[in-house]
Amino acid sequence: MSDAAFDVLEKELKENGSKVVNQVGSKRKDFDFPHPNPMLSLAKIQTESVDGVTNYQEDLFNKWFNKIDGIVFKSTGKHIDFLLGSPKFDGNGINVIYVKGILQSVLTRGDGKSGKDITDRFKKYLPLEIENDGDLLEIRCECVINQSVFDKKYLGSREEGKYANARNFVAGVLGKDDYSLEKVNNLTLIPVAFIVNGNQRNLELLPKDIFSETYQLITTPDLYTDLIKGMEKTRESFPFPLDGVVISAPYEYRGLLGENEHDPEWSISIKFVPDEVVTRVEGIEWNISKTGEYTPVVLLNPVELAGTIVKRASGYNAGYIVNNHIGGDTFVSIAKAGDIIPEIQSITVQSERAFELPTQCLHCGSTLDFDGIHLTCPNDICYGKIAKKLATACASLDLKNVGGKTIEPFAEDFKNIFEVLKWVRSEGEWTPTNKGSIRHLRSIEKYGIKYDSRSYEIFINAFKSIKSLTYEQVIISLGYDNVGKKLSAQIAREHCGLIPDYTGLERALVTMLHDPDVEDAIKNAVKTLEKLGILIDKPKKEMETKDTIYVCMTGSPKIFGFPTKAEFIAKFPNLVDVEITDKRCQYLITDSYDSTSSKMKNAEKKGITIKTYGDFKL
């Protein structure tokens, strides 16, 4: 997925209230190598084109700069008089890690906390030993390919085994286990950050035997617009793909400015105006969500954009269609968005009449409600709503090879995923020699799964393999809107007789989950699962003794001989892992005293003792 594609998707999710944007990257089983320090994303400012004139968002930039300048001045009595600028490469982030001068690993960014080990791809191109001025060196890089090399060798259609854009090519080379050495040889690593024992250092101090060239220039706040305009021109002839500019505070202030959970406070990304094309609207396709809202997908006259043929674009909500008079003779400008549904940037030509909104639910026939913005089905047992909830639950339970299309027909007879699970388990034991009861032969084919087929085997196995679930998983899998892990964990504590902490959680959601009908539904689901022999892992009260010590852990214990935090905790059985915000927290255990993480700052403010994994002794 391109950066532009990600930005489009992220914006749409935020506008729809999704909590998934709080998670960076993707949770994958092969992302099992922790980064010594989190690889955070950058806060973004998106420039835009309005009637052919670029808005460089000077006000948003000034707001960011004034914020960090105010923090620096309050602490030091000095103003920030210059900034560091660099190209924002449209590549894939990786982390090159040296411990005591020895190459330890090369990791993909992954989810920001852990990544995939790709050391084997780059070991022959990197020195195994370097001169070392710290125990732990991290060299953050963008992995890219020269644009002219990509255009000559790899640009083309998927059917030809080619790639739509350079970023997809790089992602493919880094992500596949059966990588090609010839393709790896075409990759370039460009350093963008140099971290010594958790502290940012000047890129010019990089060991010269690793990287000989960096892209960094000095600018001032007053020259912000000139910098972006200059980089836009440079982009046209630059050897590597660019999609913006990164502006950062000088190195000496970065520890002071610190980081939040998602991005460093001392740096910001300015994104170029996305590529756009204009095309005509052909129609509207309506999709229902698990909340019952109908969201429009705008069908387009096919047009080529960034190497792909685009036929569909997000229509946001019903109000957007009505208010912008989107109809059969509307022309829209759409932005580059790679392989996902792209975004409509503007309405070039409005229609005299917008497409008519549906008045009845396409799934259950109920009369739809329209409040001027959102078009929704009010029927709580609507087939379409339930189908989406079942699909979401399949993902949360990690049911192998059981997705939306497979589970959708079951919405006719089942209200939630646990009713499906109960039905599957009541049909007799399934084994390769005993394919289940005769009732399966007659009933499961109603849902589009042929008895005694490979798809039947996969479906039954997926449900039969569930041996245990957490109480939180049960709550999430019931499909309540906007209810995530944090809230579910506190509800689980309360249901199990422990004291919950609803601090910072949305009050309306807490109230909704305390509705007697909702509480009964959750507890009944738990009882049903337990009767089926599924172990429900319930939160337990911490057994406190005079030797109990409450700690919060940050960073990675790997360089101290503990592959994971769990193994560190196992070494010291009287430790209890809690959040830094927990009033009982006595220690913050870190991998470096020089870390500038938000947990370190909180610990210092609260007077919590800070120790490293290496010197924490009981």
C-alpha cells in the first residue's frame, strides 16, 4: 500500500470513529523481533490543491512550530532558530541494529514495536563490526529502489509478474520469505535516523563504513513554504520516489520534546499534493456496516491513475452524495490511492440531480432513517448488520480461512458468532474419518458449504480448534460498536468481581455495556462457551504479598539476555507487570537510562524509581 493510500484509508477510518487507527501497522505472527526502541510514525500535514492553487498549510505548520518552540523556550530560555529538513522517501522503513559494535539484526518496521527479521537479505552489504561509541546503535533507514531501475525492470501489470509502483516492489522483496537476490541487489538503504542508547544523534555522525551519503539540509521556520516548493521541483528529477518533506527540531532539543504514543513531538511530515485525475461518475453502490449505516461507493468511468485502473471511489456517507449533487453526469477529481478505494478530492462538475438514496434496507426491507448525513437501518436483527458482525468476529477470533463471504449466509439463522460455534459443536465430533452427523449433510449445504468437501473440513476445523478465549475476546466478538480491548478488559474485571478502571474511556460506551440486557448477553455467552468445554480466561485478582513489587516495563530486554518481557517476568515471580499510570507502580524497568519515551517522562514526574533490565535485582 502506498503512503497516499494509507493516508486516504486512515482519514476515512478517523472520520468514521474507528479505533483501529490507534494501532500502527499490522499484527503478524512473523513480526516477532522487538525493536529496542519503538519505530513511531510521524504526524502529518497534508498539502492540498484548491482550484489549481496549492495550499501549503502554513497555519498548521506554524501551530506545530510554535508549540515545540514554546516548550523549548520555557525550559531553556532559548528559541528554536533553525530546523532540519529532509526528503520523505516513499519506501519501507527498516531498522539496522548494532550491539557493542556487532551487527545484531536488520528488522522491518512491522507494527512499530516488533518487525520481521530480514538480516539475511542485507548481511553481505553491511559491515558485521563497526567502531562503537555506545552499547546499542539503531540506524533507521528507508529502503527504496532507484526510480529509473524500477521503471526499466519491474513496472507493469500484476498479470505479467510486475509491480504497480516502486513502493509495492520494495514491500514485496522485504516481505516474502522466498526473496530474490537479484531484486535485493537493486535496493538502496538511506539513513533517516541514528540512535545511540535510545538518544537521537546527528546523521553526520554515522559510521562512515556503513553509509557515505545522507540527505539533510538546514532551514528556518520563515522558509517553510520555500522548502516545500523547492522539494516539489527536486522530486521530478530525484533518483528515488518521494512523497513529501520531513521537518525536525535540532538534535539537542529532541530529548526535551520527547514523544507521545504515536509519534515524536519534535518532527512532522509534510505530504505533497497527491496525484489526481478527473473522471465521470457512473453510479452508486451501497454497503451496510455492522452499525447499520449505509456507505456509498462511487462507481467511476474507468481511468488510469498511478499505474492502476480505478473504477471505484469512497463516497464517505449519504449526506456527501446529496449535498454535492453527485449524479449520473457528475465529474470528480480523484487522488492517487494505489490498490485501495481512492478518495474524491473535489467535485469538478455537479449534477442537476443527485442519485436517489435507498429508502428500504437492501437486506431486511426496513425503512431506512436519514438524518441529513447518515443513512441507517434501524432493525437490530437486520441480516446485513449481523453478517458484518459475524465477519468482524471471525477476524477477532482468528478463525483460519473463515472470512466474510464464508460466514455471511449464516446471518440468516444466527445472531452472533457464538451461536454458530454452538451449532457446529452440536453436530457431532468431526474427524477425517467421521465427517460429522447426517444433519451436517443436510443442513450445512444451506449455507453454501458442500458436505465432505475441503471447504467443509476447513470450516469445521476452524471452530473445533477453539480451546480457550479471554473474557475480553468474548465481549469484542459480540460486535458492540466501538468497543475495543481497553474497555472490554475493564468490563471483564467488573464481571469477575474485580475493581474496574474506566478512566479515559468513553462514558457513553461504559453506560451502554452496563445495560442489563447487554450484561446478560455477555454473561450468557460466557456460560454457553464454558458448557461447550471452552476455557474462558478470566481476569484474576493479583495475589499481593509483602514481597510483591509492581513494575512497568518499557523497551526491550533482549540485549540483557531475555528474549521477551514475559521471560524476564518469569525470572522474578514476585514482580507484577502494571501500567505506569497504576498508583501501585514502584519501578519503571527500561533498556536504557537515556530513553526519552513518554513512560520515562511519566516515571520522572511521579518519582517512580527507574532501573534497567540489566541492573534490576530482587
